[in-house]
Amino acid sequence: MNSRKLPRKKSLSAMKMLGVQLGTARRAAGLTQRALGERLMLDEETIASIEQGRRPLKPDLAVLLDELLGTKGLLSVGVENLPEIDQFPLWAELYVEHEREAIALSLYANQALPGLLQTEAYARAVLRERVPAYDADEIVTRTAARVGRRDVLHRKVPPTVSFVVWEPVLRLAIGGPEVHREQLRHLRECAELPGLSMQFLPLVSPSHAGLDGPFVLLETPDHQHLAYIEGQRGSQWVSDPGEVSILARKYAMLRTQALTVEDSRSLLDRLLGEQ
């Protein structure tokens, strides 16, 4: 077993343990998940997700729960003492799980293609560029995990998915010419999937709402709107409605600045014709 995977598993276990404590305290108070949610003005699914360790317990909510359930600071202390990876970032477990269950995804990329669109060879080439380098076993494991995520696009009821990708990403031949050709062909096939929209922001566009970098917008089955931001030194979940709204407006602007879906397919056809 690769030792570098263990911290992520431990962090998820810590979240689940805190969820168990919440569930125990709730039942001791004689409350159902729905009743507790109503007192906190939250839906039942949110309470269930926290108790199951699928959603982090936020510090401010922990304080309210300690007061409501009479747990004397137990939950607040639990949140404070979660391993650092549980507090920031959570993406290794939570992002993939949310992505798998999402009913809508909107992704903007300006450095490399989104993982959901990557071929196995392209994913492997991207992971090989990591500094410091992954060892060979880690590259195999991470490549398999990334490719496996593409299943979300082929669910029986697939999510509504929108991609906006900056044109230079298409032209960057990561992995070499053969990998590049295969990746372009894969993109062209993905462009025909139901419920999927693929647009490219042209290099000549005079306007660009995505200069701050890539991000993902996500809607969960219980209609919670979240965002995910990647950076050089880490990743960040955004759940504050105001901040998510700002990113949603940026994405809406990017879609107007990008080529139409039809013109984006034509761009892929032209690039394939040049290969």
C-alpha cells in the first residue's frame, strides 16, 4: 500500500468519527435529522451528510450544535483538532465524491485539460510533470484514479456538464504528438455526449474573465452550490453563497466570451485536420 495515501484515509475517518459523535448527541437529545435541521434552518440531507462524514462540520455550526445539543464544546473541539488535511484542503475525498454525485458541473481550465476530459496517456504525462516528482507506483495509482473519474460522464442519468477551456491548452502537446492527437480525438468524441457542453476561449479574444485561474462550480443532489479552486500550493472549497455567486458570474461571462459549442467543435476538427 502506498504510504502517501494514508493521510487522506485518516482524515476521512476523522470526519466520520466526528459525524458519529454528532449523531449520538442528536439521538440523545431526542431529535431526528429533520428536526435538528429545522432548528438550524438546514435541510435533512445536510445533517445526514455531516453525520456520515461526507461533508465537513464547519466551526460556526459546531458552536451552534454544542449549544443546542448540550455537548459542552465537544463538537467544536473536535473540529479544531481535525488533521490539517481535513480542514484544508478536503478535495482528495470530498471533491471526488461530490463530483461523482453532482447533478451539474461547470469547469474552467487554462493550464491543462480538466481531469474528466483527459485520456490515460495525457493524464500520465501531466502527472509526470509534477515537481517534486511522483514515483512510478504513485503515477500508476493516480492515473488510474483520474481515468476512473470519467465514469461520471457516462452515468445512466449523467450530470449537466459545461467546460470552458482556454485555446492554448488545446495546442500544448503534453506527452508528445501522438498523445496530443489521441487527446484531441477524445475531446471530439466527448463533445457529442448528451448533456455536455464544450467551449473554447480563443487566444484572440479581447476579453477574459478567467485571469485569476481555473475553478469548478458544482451542484449537489440536494441543490447545494459549491466551488472548488486549484492553486500552486493547494486547493480550496468555497461554500459561502456570495463567493460562489462571484465565480458563477465569472463563468457566465467566460461562456459569452468563448466560442459557441458548434464553433468549438469546428476548432477541434481543424486541429485534428492539422495533425
